[in-house]
Amino acid sequence: MKKLINVLLIAMILIMVFPFFYAISASFFSAADFTTYPAKILPSKLNFSNYLKVFNHKYFSTYLVNSIITGFT
């Protein structure tokens, strides 16, 4: 019975953690990686240009401050 509970708990953890893992992994995808079939879980190469676009966005600091304020209120 204890093994069954452990297996169920591990399965639940994997189900809950996978979306976060995929979101972080997908942030490194290139446009070509999104259009491949079957879908990939890991990018073919790390693509940091997505992060450069975000950090160089005109209003990034405003969005960041608003998120921090909202998070603490």
C-alpha cells in the first residue's frame, strides 16, 4: 500500500512540475522549434534572443515594477 501511495505521489508531482519545466524550456525555443512535429520538449539549441527582446523592451522596467507591487499587495 505504501508503494502505491509513493507511486501516486510521484506521478502527481510530475504532472504538477511538467508545465513549469516546459514553460522554461519553451522560452529558449526558436520559431522553428515551435513548428516541428512531433513537438519537442527540449530546444535543439539554446536561444537567448527571446530574453534579449524582453529585457530590451521599452517598458520592461515599468512592467517589472508593476508586477513586484502587485505581488506584494
